[in-house]
Amino acid sequence: MISSSVAKTTVLNRIKSRASRFFGQWGVFFKGFIKHPVMVGSIIPSSSFTVKKMLAPVDWDNTKLFVEYGPGIGTFCQPILDRMRPDATLLVIDLNEDFIKYLQYNFRDSRFVAVHGSAADVNAIINNLGFAHADYILSGLPFSTLPNNLGPVIAEETAKAIRPGGAFLVYQFRARARDFMIPYFRKIDNGYALWNVLPCHLFWGWKE
């Protein structure tokens, strides 16, 4: 029979383990924000409500390659993997090496590929992986504050990378993100995620 002291120790160890994993995620995210604030855009990961609403229009049965820019600690990664086909691929691209290392360690799914690089090079990256195009590309990058005129460049390269019928999924705190999409996507659906810290604008730019 297990003594009460042993049982208490076991419970405490479980609590410590869970707390370590939780604060470990937040620690990595906070560190990434401090190192690259204009690239991360927010100190708080997206809410589950935002994730669900953002991914709702995706046609998962016809998705072979899903790309995410700036995945952070992977808030969207597991929900995407849960929805994807067994033969599909999730490619995430981030300039922050700490995030990439964290994701490579924590996501061991064979469909998951994490690349340390720039979203501006998305076409070269997907071609190197053997794909001609992406079906959907998701981004939470803060377009209006990206340095070196990267916002328009990423928008243009993204439009080239997406197949006809696919979409560019964007969530931003500022509605100005839509301005970067307008030159390349004639149809843009709008949404809003109130239950998020901070509330954010949602856009779905469809490739004709």
C-alpha cells in the first residue's frame, strides 16, 4: 500500500512537470518576442477560438501542403496536424532559430517540417521540398512593422506560391494587413476574433 507521503510526492512531481512544460512554452515565446519583437508581433499566443475560426474555411481533403509563417511555439501546429490528411505536409518557416529548435523537439509527426528561414523565400523553400505550390499559407506576421519593405515582398511571393483555389490566411491586430493582400488577391473574406489577447482581424485571401 502506498503511503500518503509517497502519494503526495507523486502528485507534486506531476504538478511540477506540467508547470515546467507550461512555463517552458511561455518562456520560449517570451524570449522570442524579446529577441525579435517586430517579427513576432505579440507577446501572447493566439487563443483556441482564433485558431478554430482561422482554420474553418480550409478544405482539408484537398490539402497536400499547408505552410505557416512565424509559427512561434506552435499554437496552430497541432490543430493543423489534427485536421490534415495522413499524406499531407505541414511546413513552418521562422527566422527565429529558438522557435525552430523548440518545434523540432516537440513535434515529432512525420508530416511536420520546420525550416529556419524567411517567408520571403517561400517559393524556393517549397520547391526544395519537392512541391510545386502550397494549398494554403497561414501568417500571423505583423506586416505593417516588418523591416526592409518585407511586407509587400512576402505578400507577392505568397501569391505566387499558392495554387489556384487555395488561400492566404492572415490574422493581425491591425486591419492594415489587408492592404498588403489587395494587390494579389481579388477576393478577401474578413473576420474578427474578439476572444483573443488582443482581439485580432482575420483575413482569407483566395487565389483565383
